Amino acid sequence: MLLLDEPLSALDAKLREAMRFELAQLQDDVGITFVMVTHDQDEALAMACRAAVMNRGLLAQTGTPAELYEFPANRFVADFLGSVNLFEGRLVIDEPHRAVVESAQAGCPIYLDHGVTGAAGATVWAAVRPEKIELHKRADATAPTIEDVPTGYNVTPGTIRTVSYLGSESIYLVKLETGHEVRVTRPNLTRWDQEDFTWDEPVWLAWHHESVIVLQA
């Protein structure tokens, strides 16, 4: 077993990314276990076959990078790995094939197509990753419809406050009418995609039911 204690922390961004692949290939070639300590979430997701998130000396969750990112066990893990939008609310419906969270922060009821085995009326947090939120023009008052989501759910109005262009993607900070701020990541699939939305533009935010994770702690 080889222990690596933040071996890439002193490298510049491009070299660090190249060394991720180099270390992964080296581990595959020699066939021994590498235990790597890192505070860089992207590094952990990119290199690990299995990862562990620790909080105050205790294991919060272990699993594959995809399991930790897509199915976090609690709010700490969801917030620690990557970016996430958390909407505090109340679990008002919890049935085998659907659940609904009422959230004053989200500005709309949040719908899932499965139960979450929570106590009725309990305080929960609905987590939605930025890349799973769609931006729609708000030229009129008609909200967009989302496939497999009942009308009026998972759609909320807001206004773009900040835009960060990162080349392959753009990041939008959207202030909802409730005052809650939401982060949206949108890929630039063509050379003109970054021109679709701009500062201070009214928009609709929408997300599919499978994009929501309900966390109870």
C-alpha cells in the first residue's frame, strides 16, 4: 500500500490535471492500493475508485465518486463535494411513488417520483446540483413544462445577477423571487451559447424530478 499525502497540491492547474492521469495509470500498472489524502474535491472525484468523506474525524460516507456525488448521505457530503443548491422545506407528501416538499426558499413545491421514508411534516432539504437546473427565457408569464413533473412543480422564477464565463461552461447566479440565490451551470455547446442569457435577465429555473435528492440531516 502506498500513502500519498496531497502529492499534487504544489503544482499548477494544468500540470496537476496531467498528473492525475499519470498517477492513475501508475496505480493500474503496479497493481497496489494507493491511499491518497486530498482536500481537492475535483481531484478526489477524478482519481478515486472508492472515496471517503470525513467530517470532524468521523467517516460521513464512503463509496464510488459517483455514489458520493449523486447520492450523498447528508447535507455535509452534498455540500462538500462540488456545488449544490439546498432548499429547506417541509415534507408534505411521502408515498411509495411520489413525494412533495414545500419550500419557501424554492418558491415552488418540489416533486419527486418516489418516496423518501421521512416523517410527515418533517424539515428536510431538497438538493439540486447546478448542472441539473435548466434556464428558460421569461419573456412572458407562462412557465415552462417539465416532462413527467406535474404542472406548477419544480419551476420557479428568478433574475440572473452574475454570469461567469469559463470557456466550456458558464455559471449563473440567479436570485429567486423568494430572495434565495441559486447557482446554475450551463455547458457552452456552441461558440455562441454564452450569449443566450445575460446579467439582470428574468428567467425560469426548472429541474426534473430525478434531479432532486431529499436530505433529512
